[in-house]
Amino acid sequence: MCVCVFSGDHKAFLSVLAAVSLVLIFLLVQRHCSLVSKIALALGLLGVYSYRAAVGNILFPWQHSSRAVS
């Protein structure tokens, strides 16, 4: 049985992993898109990261504690 706890150390690692994954998704998909599509994709991926940080699963780069962002 595996129990996952979002401690500060895990949140830092998950934050980096999420950011790298979203950047890779952007780099792989954007090659075949127009400028407007690239901007929409970037904003959408930024929205995904922001949502995850707002609910407390990951941290923003400037966030030093695991408090939820309001």
C-alpha cells in the first residue's frame, strides 16, 4: 500500500516535474501551430500550472512555503 503525502520536499519536486512536463508539451506541440495557437497553448498550460498551485498540489517558483495561494 502506497500513501502519498504532499510534504514541502515533495511539492518542490512535483513543482519542477510539472513545469518541465508542461514546457516539453509546449515544445512538442508548438512546432506545427500558428502564432495564435502557440499563444493559446502557452496560456492554457500556464493556466494548468496555476490551477495546480492554487489548490496546493505544487508551488509557484517564488512561493517558499506550502500555503495555498489565494
